[in-house]
Amino acid sequence: MSHKTVLRFSVKLHKYKQQSSFGEAEMLCDK
């Protein structure tokens, strides 16, 4: 994984964690 990909993933994870556990589960499926 490139640094950009890791950074983008971190931001995505942070956003989903702020929303709800449902959003976090959705992110895992998207992976």
C-alpha cells in the first residue's frame, strides 16, 4: 500500500467511526 492509500484509508476510517458502528461495518464491506 502506498502512503496516499494509507492516508485516505485513515481518513475514511475516522469519518466512519464518527458516524456510527454501521458506517464502520459498511467500510469493511467496501474493502
